[in-house]
Amino acid sequence: MDGDPGDMSEHSGVRIAHEELSPFRQVWRRVVIAALVLAFTVFIVWLDRDSYRDGDQVGIGLVDAIYYSTVTLSTTGYGDITPVTEGARIVNILVITPLRILFLIVLIGTTLEALTARTREEFRIRRWRSRVRQHVIVCGYGTKGRSAIRSLQSSGTPLEQIVVVDPEPRAIDEANSVGLHGIIGDASRTDVLRRAHVERARAVIVAANRDDASVLITLTVRQLNPSVPITTSVREEENAQLLRQSGADTVITTSATAGRLLGLSTDAPRVVATVEDLVTGGQGLDLHQRRVTAGEVGLGPRQLRDVVLSVTRGGRTLRFDDPLIGTLETEDVLVVVRSHPPGGHVAAAY
């Protein structure tokens, strides 16, 4: 699982979300700038046309001004048309020479873009690396990973606080296109998770397509960050205990859960619809975890405005109807059902 950090640069595989102009727009923009520079130069030369000489003739026409501007900006400079007055020569030195430089920069912009693109990307990555902390790492950008990210968004986590890790460059490109930062690589490798700054993450979601991959990723994450909460999915229920032993705090069995919902849908379709509503964030009913407020201490779970499903006290989770709950205490953590506020997010309180 361990990778040699020396076999690649520290930024290898890191992709920061940013907007890229299409090649056509980049070329078109440079053409427009070059045309404007040429037109401005022609205008300057034409205004002072009597200060130029074409052979033995003093003064030039519009076509001559265009010709002179073109060969001057392109540095060809045949010398058949020349400025003859001191004022014209000063204008050439102070105005036309900087325009020539600008014109050349525009013409070779593609080469300069290639030379500077890596520098800009390195700068963005270094800035991101210095700022990223308390973020959520999502290992796998498949169906499960994308759904997990949508749920994070609905609960108020901004996109810039989510980092995707996936071995497929196309998956990271897709993540970048929606504003997510990404790391290309196998999330079970130590060097890949270090590039994602797992030691500073507030949570890790493992959404791999295979159970053995989920186990390896969970083991590596737990080795690098012994305290970060890890939520992982597993296809087969028999592997759930193995994931917990590997360090996962929460294990979701996708096949078993889907199977139970399929069985319920035959005789209790409204139950399935309600479950779907509960697990679909941002609309209808939402599941929410929060601490007890000062005004709720001393009340029973049924006396709260929110529908209380469970109470966690001293590391033990009790169902809402468990008589051991009694009245709520200061350090209790509740899982409640509440209606999603129209046009807003349900803010996470814990």
C-alpha cells in the first residue's frame, strides 16, 4: 500500500477546479487583440503621415500607413518607409515599439501559454495545499461517490471543501467540471492520500466499487489519520464486520439495503417512498444530527418540536422509546427528522 514519495512530484495527479477557455476562444481572442493593436498603430501613423518618407516622396497614404504598421509590428522592417521628423521617431520609440512587443506576445501567445500554464497550475496547487483543511475526502467518483457529494452539498458543505480521489483521469475531469478539486490515483496508496491531505480532513467517505478496495482504502486512511471519521460502503453484508475491524466508523451495506427496500416495496410502497425522502437531502423530510440545545435540557424526546429518532449519550445510542433516556441531558446528541426549509440548506449542527 505504501508508495515511494520520491517517484513523482508533490503535485503529480492533483487537479484544481478552474474554468478553462476553449482553444477556439483563445485563438479568437488573440486575433481580436492583434487586430486592435494593428488598427491603433495605423491610426497613429496616419495622423502623422507627413512625417514619413517613402523613398524620395515625403508623406504617405492610408495604404502606406497600413503597410508600414504591418511590417513594423511583425519586425520585418524593410526600411522603404521611414520616419523623418524628430516627433515621428519619438512616437516610434515610445509608442510603436511597445505595441510591437505586445503584437509579438499576442502572436506567440500559444507558446507562452504552454510555458506559463504549468507555472499557474503549480501556483494554484501550492495555494490550495496551504489552505486545505477540515475538508471531506471522497474516494471514488462513481454513482455512490456522486450521490454522497450531492448529500454533502445539501447539508451545507461547499464544493471547495470536498476533495475527490479516483484512479480515472476522466472521473477527475468530470469532478473538476462541477467545481470539485481532485487527486488522480489509487486511494489505497499512502502517497495519494497524503496529496489529498488526509491528516487534515474532517471526514473520509469510501465509495469504491469493490469490497476489497474499500478494505484497503480504509486501512490506509486509518493508518495515516487514526481519528478521522470514516464512512464506507460495502456490497456484501458479510464483509461489513471486516470493514469495521479495518477502522471504518460507519459501514453501509448497499446490496442488503437495496434488497430490503425492494422487498418492502411490494407490500408497503409508501414506506419505501418515505425512506427515499429521508435519505434524499434538500427536499421534503431530512435526517439531521445535532446536539441538545440549552432550552431542551430536562425535556423528554417526545416534547421536542423535531421528531427524535435516537439519543446518543456517553457513546451509547438509544432509541427514542428507550426508557433509559428519561429526560435530555446537556451532552446528548440527537438524530431527528425535520422538514427541509424551502429554498435553503439544513445546516449541520454537529
